[in-house]
Amino acid sequence: MGVHFERIVDVEVSGEEAGALAERMVDWMVAEGLITRELSSVLVYSPHADEGYLPGPDWARAVADASDPTWLPGPVAVVVGRNHHVGGQGEDEAEYAVCPRCGTRTVIINYPEEFRPDPEVWQPFEDGIAAWKATGQGSTPCSACGASAPVTEWEWDSGFAVGALAFDFWNWPPLSETFRAEFGRRLGHRTAEHTGKF
């Protein structure tokens, strides 16, 4: 059956500001009764977090449909630190990236003909992401317009994101549009959203 997750990634917050923002978001969710401060590692499979906050008494206010009385969601893992995030299992590269300067889409994995990235195309992105993880600064040049842009400004396919703060909702029913909008408003930054299953 597996365990599924829904992830919200803040793709604009800096590594230096991510910890404080994470604390504010946790404080808000606790105050709203969506989570508690009790931590658990059960059902948490986040690559960059070993545990998460257990659901609170009012967790159902965050989801689109809480009509199943037997459904008890898992923890919410808060991932602080510069990381790349993927929506599925076994994936580690983006399918494509869109240049923030000229809008050209660079195809990295040519689905359905290929299931692995073109190493020459992916390498500049991989190098830029590695530099960003290590230092907070990393750019990749566009093969079309020649401009170099920070990896945090490139638009990635829906299953890939780079960001210094992410929230993994493990085994929750689908989050409501209202909650996701409020969550993004409180973050104050552009976000990316993933769903996946382990």
C-alpha cells in the first residue's frame, strides 16, 4: 500500500533565514491545532529529516476531505537546510529546467524515449546545485541565451525543487487549496509542491 506525502517547498528563503521561518510556521500550526510539539519518527521517510510533528486535534482543518473517521495522518517533517527535493522515489534529477531570463526549456531527461538524464545537459545544473548547497550561491548558464542564473530562480518540472525549507505532510489526506494558499502567504515566498509515495 505504501506511505504517501505532500510537500511544500519554500524556494526563495535563504539558508540563513530558513530556521527562524520554520519556527514561526511551526508556532502557527501548533497554535491552530494542526500539529503538536510532540515528535515522532513513525511514518517519516523524508530524505533530510528523521522525525516530524504529530498531528494536532484540529488537523482536519488543513485538508480537503476529512470524512473518513479512521484516517489518522502521520507527522509533519520540517526540513531546514539547502537541499534539492524530488517528488518520487528513485528520482534525483529534474526532467527539465526553464531559464528565468529567456524562458527556454532545457530538456534534461527526454521522456518517454529516455529515462535517465543526458549527462552533458544535467552536469551544469548539478554543479550549480552542489555549489548552492555548499555556499548558498550557485548558478547555471542557459544554453540558449547564455545568461547565467541562480539555480533557485530556474523553473523546474513539477517533481523537482531546490529550497532551504520544506514541509513534508506524511500520510495526510490531500491538503485543501485554502490551507495551501494560507501556508504560502505566511511563508511570504514562492513555493513548489510535490506529492509522492514510498
